[in-house]
Amino acid sequence: MTTLASNDSLLERLAVQGEELSRLRDEVAAWQAKVAGMKQRDDTTFTTISGRALNPVYTPLDVASVEPLPGEYPYTRGIHPTMYRGKLWTMRQFAGFGTAADTNQRYKFLLERGQTGLSVAFDFPTLMGYDSDHPRSEGEVGKCGVAISSLADMETLFDGIPLDQVSVSMTINGPAAILFCFFVAAAERQGVPIAKLQGTIQNDILKEFVAQHAWIYPVEPSLKIIVDLFEWTSEHTPQWNSISISGYHIREAGSTAGQELAFTLANGFTYVERGIARGLDVDRFAPRLSFFWDVHNDFFEEIAKLRAARRIWARHLRERYGARDERSLKMRFHCQTAGVSLTAQQPMNNVARVAYQALAAVLGGTQSLHTNALDETLALPTELSVRVALRTQQILAYETGAANVADPLGGSYLVEALTEQMEAEAEAIFAQVEAMGGTVAAIEAGWFQREIARSASRFQAEVEAGQRTVVGLNAFVEDNEPPIDILKIDQAAEVEQRRRMVAMRASRDQALVDARLAALTTSAQDDRNIIPAMLDCARAYCTLFEIRHVLEQVWGAYREPVFF
């Protein structure tokens, strides 16, 4: 049995008389002795999903401090004083498949049913910076997301959707700046003032090197593009989040909750340092830095992770980087329920998993939420499964009472203790990273990658040994499960995309395309901010791969070293 902590306690901070504190310690010790010999279940390890040992009960002795109220520094209890009593979180569904026209219809379907923000899923060729008619795109066009190869596709994607009224999130990293320029140019074509654009471009290349591997350029030029975007958006699109620093993919790759927290924040601090090194005032760009967290199955650990994240970010931005604007200190984030937790076996069980994960995100104080569909472990979601996922958020918002109180689990001895433990673990990891020379050095040495691999291996071993129960997978298994209907994307999307690419290339001004690409090359060679030249390329209907290729000729391509 784990010994209960006896650190500086909540009771001590409240100046409770010494004899009362002593009596509580005696009562806990007597209780521990009483239960020490009692039978315990042998079908679980009594640890969090990350392997963190849990006490059998938590008391004020496990809590070191009383947190300030919601909306007060360091924002452990939430960044807004009234949280969801003032405004509900943005309800998003990650959506994209086939052609831009196909996905446009899905977006209108979701908006008509009460979704309050759009989140774009791109196909694999787009994620890697290839046009739909590139040889390497064959067989993959529109399969895992929507195919976007130029401004023409972006215009179709948001046809009839006013971009000054809908918040848009785009999950893309290696070619993120290019897709952002397509989006800005599409807004201009709609007649929307770009200063009114609201949304987020993920644009987090460091976690690509660590976990997801959708990169193009080497580390340093990739970081340069990100800071270029910080600089440009702070001036031209002040309501747009220029990055979504993502723990989601780190967790999906197999990290623990503590590793997701620490690795993601370490990446975030690196982006801040690069912005400052450029000569930018931290308060000029930090207010538009946002985060993206995975919400896994361990209910209380996930809530504690989100609370600890806010507290660490606020403290480091103020004390380490000199931020003074309150907006720089307030960590704003999107959450998505854990795709890696979904099972192909008994997929209806995923509805319950997603509901509890969504509740954890809300109790943890998220500003935006995506709920996975029950069939996403098998294919892109059907309209039915997407509707159930969206209704899950709406039931949570309007029927459970979870949105009525800011930080309703604040003061829970378990949650407060876990929050402190998560913070301490993160700080220890930061020290390790600094000792290796910083985040970039640790990435190049493969340290993050190896740590994630070890955690993933441990978890998988526990599942295979039956030490970690996954309902429907290694326990409560059923034979002869009936299949469910899934969404299938046929080759028609690729055929249509190739046709569109031919028509677009024939209709554009090729001399203008060549001139704009040449200007982009010069901008990169001269180490200028490349966003203005890239935006000019987008306006001229230069394609995704054309823009990628001219920059690759200047900077080269990233080749991952062998770490294992």
C-alpha cells in the first residue's frame, strides 16, 4: 500500500491548529493499519493509465496549496472567471474526405445540426505537400481527409460558408503555411476582411519530428517558417491562432499523460524562444499561441493534466519569458477524445469511451472540443456516427450540469494531488531536456522518440498480459460480432481531382505563376519573411507542390536519422 503524503498541507496553509492536523495524521495512520490486511482486487494494478500509483484514499494531507479562483493567475482552475456560464466551448468535428465539394457538403450538414466550428482533416498527400496529380499521391487522394492542392480547392471547400462568421481549425503541419495562405486567399475572394478571420492552423512541426512524421524541410528552416507566420499573423490576422502546439499526436504515438504534458510544453517554450530571438515582443505573438491536448481514458489523470498545463504555462511565460499581457499567460486549448483508445472490437463501446473523455475535457476547462465517432478506428466516420458524436457534446453541455460551475472538481483531494504530481513530473522532464541542450537537440538525438516508444511498449505489454483491461479487446470478448456500416471513399474522388487540376492549370496565368514562384525563391534565399511571397503564390493559383518544391530546392528535405 502506498504511504499517504505528509507535505505542507491545505490545512497548514489555512492555519488550522496543530493539534487538529496531528489528529488527522493519526486518523489516517490508524485507517491505513486497519485496511492493510484487507483483501484487494487482483484484476487491476490500481495505477493510472500512465502507470502512476494511486493511494487508496486522498485527504487534505495530500494537497499542498489552495488554488486561486477561476480566471486568476496561474489559471489552474480555468482562464475565464465564469467559464461555461459565460460561453460554451466550441463544438468541432474533425471532418474531411474526398474532394473539396464532398467535404463542403459534410460541413454544411454539421453546421445545420448545431456544430459551432469547423475542423479540416486533410488527406495524406496534402499533409505531405503533394498535389493530387503527383505520382506519389496515387491511390491516396481523398482517402483519409480532403484533397486540397490549390486556392481553387480551398474556394470550393468553403463555398457558401462565410469565413468571417465561422471559426476554422486546420490540422496540418509540414506545409501548414501554404494551406494557411490558400485559406487567406479564399477569404479575400469571398470579400471577407482577413482581420476578421478566426481559427487555428496547427503548424506544430516539432511534434512532427517527435511523433507524427509529416515533415518536409529540416528543423531550422521549418522553425523559421513558423516564426514568419507568428510575425505576419500578429499584424494581419490578429484573431487567428498561428500555431496549435499539439500533445495529441505525442499521446497517440504512445506517451504517458505526463510525457504528453512535458514534451508539448517543451515544444511550446521553444517556439516562444524562437519568436523572442527574432526580435518579437513576447506579448506581440504569445496571445495567439494555442494548444491541443489528447483526452484519454483515465478520467482524473486527464483532468489533472489540463489543470497542470495552464499553471505551468502561465508561470513560465511570466517568470521565464517576461510576458506581462494577461492574454499571453492564459493557455487556450482544444481537446480531442483519444483516437488511440477506440477499439475495432465492439465499436459501439466507443460511444461510452468518448462520452467520458469529453466530460473530462470539459471538467478540465477546454475552450474547444472534438468528439471522435464510434467508427473512426475503422474508417472515416459516417453521417450517423458523426451525428452521435456531436450530440454527445450537446448532451454534455445542456443536460448534465457539467457546464454550470467553473472547475467543479477543484478542491478534490485526488485531483489536486494529481495536478501537483503532473506539474512536478513535467518540471523534472524540462530539466532533462535542458541538460541535453534543449528541445531541438533532444529531438535530433532521438530522446523524445525513444521515451515515447518505451511508454507505448509498456502499455501494450500490460494489455497483452491482461494487467490492463480493455473492454471488448482482452476482456468481455464476444464472438461473431455483426459488422457495422462504414464510409468508403472510392477512386472517383481521385479521378475528379485530376480533372480539376488539369482545368485549373489550363485556366491560370502561367507567366504570373512562374514570376510568383521565382519571387518566393528569392525571398527564401534572402532570409526574408516568406509569408507575403507565399500568399502571392496562392493568389496566382500556384499549387501546393509547386510552392513546396521551390522551397525544398532552397532548404533541402529532412531525413530522419536512425534512432532504434
